[in-house]
Amino acid sequence: MHSIIGGRSAMSEEKAMIKVAALCGSLRKASFNRGLLRAAIELSQEQITGLHVEFIDTSSLPMLNTDLEQNGRFPPEVEEFRQKILEADCCFFASPDYNYSVTPLLKNALDWGSRPPNVWAGKAAAVVTAGGGGGRAQYHLRQIGVFLDLHFINKPEFYLNAFQPPVKFNDDGDLIDSSARERLKDVLLSLQDLTLRLQGNKS
């Protein structure tokens, strides 16, 4: 007989690990948004059971060009990227706002993943933003997600103005604001919950 801990059986605590593909919309070394992803990885390792967040580097992807597809195959960098997304259970995006939209880096990754067969389809997703804005980029990403069949969490929303006091990041771009880390944890927990529900593992 399995013991009951906090109303949940020990068996439920041993549920399969959820794999999260984390993508950043910025190439800057000390990017605040990349700092959010590092914080998400730390939180998944230290405070959240059953969640593994992996950063997926998209900087080596060529610009989308279907001439690069040969005999049903993609360039090696694209094949590797698509496989990582395919193997993930859900996606976590961190991106600044560029001209009221997502960044070219992120849009290029989304487009390569959407080439048939679409590797984004059916996955849960969440998006966070650090900088001076970000709302429009998030809504645009959600709009793109409708066509890609990505299912974004609705709440909580996460926008972090990195330029307002108190200081949110150190000089290396690491998230040091405790309140923001707690909010980021709530986003990850919501993403975990939606992923489980989409997989039919939680009522």
C-alpha cells in the first residue's frame, strides 16, 4: 500500500520527469531574459519536483530557407534542434520585445520547428519577459502559438521591468530579486500543471 503524503500518494510523487525546452530570444551574453532561463533551471533543480528545464541554443540555426531542405532532411543543426523540441514535453520562452513583436532569433526557431512535421504541436508552453516592456511580444507569440498548436498557460503572466529599482539582475545577468524568483516559480508550476493535464496525467 502506498502511503499518503499531503493527500497525494507516494506513487503520484514518482511521476515521470517533465522535460522543458527553454528558448531565449536574445543573443546578448548578459541578457536579462537569458538570466530568467538560468533562474528557471535553478528553481527546477532546487525547488520543483518532477521538472527538468534544459536550455536549447538556437544561435547556430541558419535563417529559414526551404532550399536547405534536401530529400526530406534538414541541415544538421536544424535536425538536432527539432529533435530536442520533439522530445520535450513543453516549452518555456524568455524573450524581449523587438518592435512590438518577438525577436528574429526566436521567430526563426519557431519557423524551423513548424516545418512539416510540426514539432511544436500539442505542447504546453509559457512565456516570460524581462526588460522595459514585453507585453506586445508575448501576445504576438501567443498568436503564433495558435497556428503552431502550442497551448500557453494564461496565468500567471510574467513581465519584469529590469530598469526599475530595486535591482533585479547582477552584472552577469543573473536574477537576484527574490520576489521575481517566486513569481517565476509560479509560472513553472503552472506550466507543469498544464503539461500534466494535457498528457492526461492529472484530473
